[in-house]
Amino acid sequence: MTTVARHKTGKNRSEPADTRAAGRPGGRNGGRPPGEPRAIGWLYVLPALLVYGGFLLWPLIRGAQFSLYHWDGLGTAEWAGFSNYASTWTDPALRGAFGHLLVLIVFYSVFPCCIAFVLVGAMSRTKIRGLVFFRTVLFLPQVIAMVAVAVAWRWVYSADGPVNTVLGWLHSAGLPDWRHGWLGDFTFALPAVGLVGTWVGIGLALVLFLAGVQKIPRELYEAARIDGAGAIREFFTVTLPALRRELAVALTLTTIMAIRNFDLIYMATEGGPGNATKVPAYEVYNRTFNTGEVGLGCAIGVTLAVLAFAVTAGIGRLVEGKDA
């Protein structure tokens, strides 16, 4: 009798009431599937959004606003339009700073990735004892404050530092005298700073590439060796295609590191000698606080932000295009 009544009504009375209500369009959840995000979820991310907006978005918006004015930071601001942005390309000193940035991108991004690829290619063919220790030592510059790195390398490049000491020994052995005041030389100051960036970036690129190599099936290497592939061909046919995503991440991170490079330049050379090591990130500080050109400094900062976004999007687009 109970079964007949149940079939007539079309309901299972043993089913919980809240479950039946959740399945009906007019139920407690309004017909939404269980677990669907609700407005209450925004309360969990609200603190992070407030911090992000207060310390990143709001200063960026205000900087973009100040970049449209001629202002010394104290007096009355005068409308400038986009003349500050035009000055970033017409001012010879600023053009030189952006040229120095391109050089540093090579040292900060291209050189570390190439060196890390050589190391990873060698490691993929042979087993290396103490790999964890080796990887930790190379990654160590990433966790050291860049101010400490700058102070240490300023001593390394000093007149009586390790570099000139070793070159002095070589000169005593009959080789030419290659000693210089590296950070005070107009020719060698920028490459000397760039080599510090190379030293810092190698560990990051190497750790990313090692993590990617561990995901490559060993059968691919064995098949390549059976086909007679040497070390170079094996790298370009097996290792490099499999590490394309890791390469994109490494290029993005190291390029952004070069774009926002300020603390190393400020502590090591302060943009000198002359304008030999001035970069846009340093010019943001210099024009804003030293020369009183707040609008121009903000324009340089906004330009750098746009450049960083363009680099990130360009590298990501390149990877997605290859996947397609």
C-alpha cells in the first residue's frame, strides 16, 4: 500500500527534505548545483584584494595621473598632457637609459637561460652526485637581498678585490695587465653590473629547467641515442621542445627582473660613471626625488609597467601560438 502511494505521488518519502528542495528550481539553492561559488566567497579574498588594490593598483593609478602634469612635488602642478611620455623618447639621457636596459636584458635573461640550458643538457646525459646541493648553491642568490648582493659585488670589483687580485697574479706570470676599476670605467661598468644579473639569474633558470627535465620520459633519450643522436642533436630534438613552457617562465621572470632593476644599480654605481649605468628604473627615482620632475618620473614608471605587461603577454602569446 505504501509503495502504490509512493508511485502515485511520484515522491520518495525517504529522501531528505533539503535534498528534494535543492533539486527543485524553487528550492533553497535556487536550482544551482551543489558547491557552486556564492557571493560569500568574496569575503575570503577581500583582504587580499584590499592589499593588492591599496599597494599596487592605487599607486599605479595615481602615478598615471601625475604623469600628465609638470610638478616638482611641492608647488602647483601644470597640465602637461602626454609631453612627459614624449620626453621619455626625445630626451637623450632617457633614450640612453632604455638602451642600457636592452643590454641588461641580454645579461639578465638570455645569458642565464643559455648557461642553464648547457648545464641541464649535460645533466640529462650523466648522473651527477650531490645534485641537490649543487642546485641549492646556484639558487642561493635568489634568496639573498639584492642590496647585499650589490655590496658584495662592489667589493669583488674593487681595486684590491678578488677580480683584480687574480688579474694581478696573471700579469705577474707574463700576461697583459687587465686590471680595471670595473664599476668606475665607462666601458666596463654596464657589463660588470650585467654579469651580476647573470650570476643571480642562472639559479632560477636552472631550477625551472631541472624540474622540467624530470618530467621528460627517459625513453625519448634512449630512442634518440639509438638513432645515433649526439649531445647537441639530443638537446634540440628532445630537451628543448619539452622545456618550452619552463623557458617561457624563465624568460618572463628574468626579463621583468631586468626591467625593474633599481637596487643593484643604486647600491653599486648610482648610475655612474656619468650616465654609463643609468636605467629607466633608476631614472624614476632620480627624476622624482633628485631633479624634482615628478611628472616625468611617473611617466617613466608607467612606461616600464606597460613594457613589463607587454613582455609577459608577448612571451605567453608565443607559447600559446606554438601550442596551437
